Amino acid sequence: MDVNEARDEYVECFRALAREGLDELFVPGRLPGLAGGRLEHFAIVDREISVHAETRFSFRGHRFRYERQIWPPDFPLEIKTALYIEHLRERVVTGRYQTTADPEAGIEI
């Protein structure tokens, strides 16, 4: 297996695991989720040398945008995926972000 095959396999597995985790995060009444929120967009962004995961969603009247590098990996796949989802949830729930004057502008977390 060459580096590109390993990269493609890692990214595709991350996509599947992250999507499943994000879907669970927005299930109404599920704790510790983002009940009442709505997942709007999840995508993998390939920047040739690196690959990033991007998630856009709304929660409690705000729109958020969360992006993190997933390749090259700094953790094994399952840990990287869990960290991506947990970091997103933690940043939103604990309010560690700056709101903007424009409610339509996405808050970067």
C-alpha cells in the first residue's frame, strides 16, 4: 500500500465514523449532545498536502463552523474521530467562542 492509498483509506474511514458521530450528536434528547441543533454541512476538504474536515451547524440561534486537519494524522483513526466530535461539542456547550454582531455569520470554533 502506498502513501496515497493509506491516505485515501484513512480519510474515507474518518468520513464515515465522523458522520455517524455527528448524526448522533444532533439527536434530540440525547445527552451529552447538541439537542435542538441542526447539522447543515459536513465535508472533507482536500488541500493536496493536508486534508481537513469541515462541519457547519446551527445551535441555540447561532451558526457555527468547525474545521480541523485530519491528514496527516496525529492520532489513530478512532481517537482522531472521537476528538473531532468531542472538541466540537465541548467548544459549543462551554461557550468558548466569540459571537459576532451578524447572527447569520458563522462562528468559527
